[in-house]
Amino acid sequence: MKVISFGVLLFALWALLSGYFSPLLLSLGAISVALTLYLANRMNVIDHESYPLHLYSKFPLFFAYIMREIVIANIDVVKEILKIGSKGISPQVIKLPLPQQTDLGRAIYANSITLTPGTVTVELDKNFVTVHALTKEGADELLSGEMSVMIPDQLADK
Amino acid sequence: MIDVLSWVLLGVGGLLGVIGGIGIHRFPDFYTRLHAAGTTDTLCAILILLGLGFQAGLSLDAFKLFLIFVFLFFTSPTASHALANAAMHGGLKPQLGRENGSGKA
């Protein structure tokens, strides 16, 4: 099931990237997709981590949330850079708990923290994530755990 | 109308890139500079790609721009994290501001 949908996705990607739709080139594409699928299947890499189908239903909401956060955080950092209406930077190093159950969820959370400017994940281990924040406000917002609950994590929907 | 929109997006995106550059010079240490570079990574790139996307219209080019966005979305935080992690392991101490949060780290 996963293999088939992965194959369809790969073939669509191939066709759209090449931009040629003649039968010869399409069949060459189909052959290379089949070869890739065979190898990926043999290597057992089409699993819930490399191809997280189960998270797709949650992705749009998460994406909208993270985009909003990126815009807000960018405005904050730009204010600090240009020193417009800011209290000045006050770098913080904080340790946050990781409530996510899976490695994938932890990685998404850590990447989301880094993706919003003003906070960078410095260290990631099993239960804690160490974050460097540009301002006290940014650190406090993370400590409130608001972002953590938005992270798609596969155990959450059971 | 679409031209105006895409010009605005490209202009704001370019401006954010310049501001990020100013920030890299203005901030005091490595970690804070990383945050300044973060604005160019994220919103600047997103706005420029969106502006170019409006120029491309609904075409294969737009799809390729979208792919660039997807790869940036996954790789740029990973790269930032790798930099910060390497600096921390290399023993570079961050300058800390007033009232450092929990202070546990």
C-alpha cells in the first residue's frame, strides 16, 4: 500500500520535473521509478519515518501554524536588529522537556524551534531539548509549551 | 495587479535579506548572529520564492519553485542546528543577557 502510493508520488515528481510527456520518456521514467522502488523496498527504507503518511492529515494545520509563527518571529527579530521599539537583546539558554513520543515528533519539534527566528535548538537528546533564544520573550513563549502541542506526533491520534 | 503583488513580495523579501545582513554585523556573538541569519533563511526566502511564483503563474516553473521552498523548509533549520550544535560542542560559550531563564542548561 505504502509502496504503491510512494511509487505514484515518485512518478508524479519525475514527470513534473522533466516536463516532457512523450511515451518514450514517460516509460523511461516509469522504469527508473520501478528500480528505485525495488531498491528502497529491499533496503526497507519506506517506513513510518521516511514516509510518514499517517501525519499527512495533521500537516495543513501545523503548516499554517508554523507559517504564522515564522512571520511573527521574523518581525520580532527585525525589530531587534533595527532597534525599533525593542528592549534590546538578552540571549537565554533554556532547557525544554520533550513530550513527543517518537523520534520523528522530536525532530519536527526541534526543527520547528529552529525554523522560527530568534530561537535555535542547540542540543537534542531523548527527553530534553536545549534552546538558545535571542530574547527573554522568545524563551518565555517556548517555555509556555504552546508550540509543543501543535507538533504532529503519531501517538497523539490514537 | 499580479505584477504589483510580486514586486512587493520581492522587494520586502530583498529588504529582509539586507536587514538580516545588518543584524549579522550588529549582534554581539556567534549565537545571536545565527538568529539574524535566520530571518534571511526563512521569511526572506519564502517571500522571494512567492514573488517569483506569481511571475511564473501556474506552470512547471512554479512547481519547481515550490520544490525549492520544500527543501529549504527542511534543510535550513537542520543546517542552523548543526552550526549551533557544533559551536556548543566546540566549547564556545554564549553571552547571556539579564535574568537567564531557568539557568539549568
